[in-house]
Amino acid sequence: MKNLLKVWLVKNELTPDPNDFMASISTVGSIGFDDIIDEMVAEGTEHKRETLVDIARRFQRTSSRLVLNGYNVNTGQIYMRPIVSGAFYGKNFDPAKNNVYVSINQSADLRKSATETRVEVLGEKADLMVIYQVINMVTKQTDGTLPKGRNVRIEGSYIKIAGDFPGIGVYLDNIDTATENKLDAEYIVTNDPSKLIILVPDTLPEGFYKLRIITQYSPQSSSKKIREVVFDQILQLS
């Protein structure tokens, strides 16, 4: 059975062209490590669940160790390579200016599967609040990394923070501790309908985060409707 993605068409607010639309995935939920193992078990396997978990965890640890020791790693699904970013003014590694991260690209097999995926257009959804992507302003990557104490750029539609409802704002909710973290207003550097630039607080602990935006912004200025959107990519602060 071929893969199927369902999408809504959303006006691209980043351009003035009235006929320029972007696809917003109609997501069906989020899947984690345990869910993937459950899917493998459901497909049918001669291995016990604990064996699958052990093998998968070992594969993850080994791949991470190899790429962070200088290898370009091809897992069969993705390509990984290590990168050290930032300028070396003092000829030494400075954690305040330099970062180690892993560049990840899809493999030929994954690209082939993507080209064979069927897309069903559900129609145009007017005034749809959506987050297209989050860009790490240090690495210029959209790989889901958050630079502590540095800026990220959030691109989307109808995401401007506006209104008088007490809960409006940008949230980085810690998944590991189930803690809500609403950013103070001074951490929002740029506040436009299609673009936010925020400063990631250096007080947040390392871990995995969910980006959430609540606003009353609307092209119809008289509207007081509360809108909320959650970015469908899990972000990592490290």
C-alpha cells in the first residue's frame, strides 16, 4: 500500500502573490520510539519486544558515537555528518561561539519512497494558523535544534502575537518534565504575521521541547478569537 499524505492549502504570507499557496500537512499525531517498536511487533516478528528495543537502542548509540567521532554515517535511511560551526577567532573552540551538531539528510531510499507518496489535497483552508518551519539562526538549519541563549526564526501564517488574553504568547514546553514555559515579551525580537524571531532563554534546561503559539491575531482586527498552534516537530535544546 502506498503512503498517503493529506494536506490543506494555505496562502503563503511570505509572498505578495495571491496565487501562491503552501501545503500544510493534516497530521494524524506524533510517534515516538516505543510506538515504532509497537508497530514492528504488530507487523509480525520472531523477536521479542525487549530484543527489538535492545537492538534499536544499540543501533542508535553506535550511530551517534561514530558520527560524533568523525565518521560520515549512512544508516540506509538517513545520512549523517558532523559539523563544527562558528568562527575561530582565538584559534580555540569556544562553546559561546562554536557549536557541534549533526547534519542529517535523507537517503536515496527515503527520497524514492517520498516521490512515490500520494498527496491528497483537502482544499484551501482560509485563515489557517500554521508554523511552516523553525530555523536555528546559528546553524541556519531546520533540524529541530534550539541554540541556548541565541535566536531562532519561526516562519508561518497568522502567528503574530497580539491580543489581550492573558495566555497569549510563545511557549517552549519541556516534554521531559511536562513543564510549560511561556517566553517573556522581551524574548520576542521580531513579531510579524508570517515571521517570529525569538531568543531562546539560556535558563532553560537541556532536553526536548514543544513549540506552541497562542494569539488573538487576525486580518480582521475586530476579531478576538483565540488561536493556538503547536509545531509538529519536536525541538531539542542542547
